[in-house]
Amino acid sequence: MGIPTLYSQGPSSGTHTAAPTANRLGVYLYAGGGGGGGGPQTQPGGTGGAGGYGFYNAPIVQPFSQPFAVGSGGNGGNHNPGSGQGNAGNAGGNSTLANVGTVNAGSGGPGSANTGTAGNQPGSALTGFLRAFVVGSSYGAGGNGGPTADGGNPSTGNAGGGGALVVFENTGT
């Protein structure tokens, strides 16, 4: 039976030390989402790309103590009044648990109505489940683009959602 032993929201980092009796981890990793693009004068800015997320079923050898990093969401882009264009949002941050897995962040939304590129989850055992299955739906979500910049008014995109890390250990009975 899997017992939750670590829950961390991005941005954060640390070291996860497994219980001495654990020999398998169930790890849900969520990368940060990209920030939304700033709105140009003619259309809204683009939505940031969603961070990659996945489940890793990892056998471990004791003693197990590994560093982790949980990515932040990217900042939203702003409106550039000099050019009338929107600036792209920033990419989110990757999330990783060393020797288990890494999920990659979403890119920032462009200063146009397009959407940023979603992150991926290489090597994960399960993908495509609902983002809110283990944690809230805002983790790793891409930020909304800024609205159309009306008359040169500021139009900043929203920040992307930060990542998350949830670790379960097979120490239950």
C-alpha cells in the first residue's frame, strides 16, 4: 500500500529520504506552466504551455536519499507600447526527483493568440490522467494571455501554475 511521504509545491527544492522499509516509490511529478503572453493591440496574448506531468513507478535500493526540485510557473509577458506588440511569457521550471524522473515545463505564451508548447514527461509510466487527479488543477497549468491592449493600456499575461511533487512509499500494511 502506498503511503504519502512527501508533498511539495513549486518553486521548492530539498532532499527526499525514503523510509528504511520502502523498496518502491510511486511519484507524481508536475512541471511549471508557461506564463501567458502580453496582449498586443489587435488580439489577446497567447496562453502559456502546460507543464508536463506523469506518474513514475520506481523501484529503489536502500538507503535512498535523493535531491528534488519543483519548478515554478513562468511569469506573464507584458504589452510593448512602443511596438504595439505583446511580449512572450516566460517558460515554467522543470520538476525532478533524481534517479526517478524529470518532467519538462511548458513554454511561455507568445504575444499573439497562439498557445505555448506543452512540456513533456519522458520515461513516465502513466500519462494522460486528469491533471487534478492527485493535486489541484492549477499545478502546471499555462497562464492566460493578456487581453487586447486597448489604447496602449497595459496588458500583462498571467503567470503559469507552479509544479508539484507527490511521493508515495510502499510502507503500508
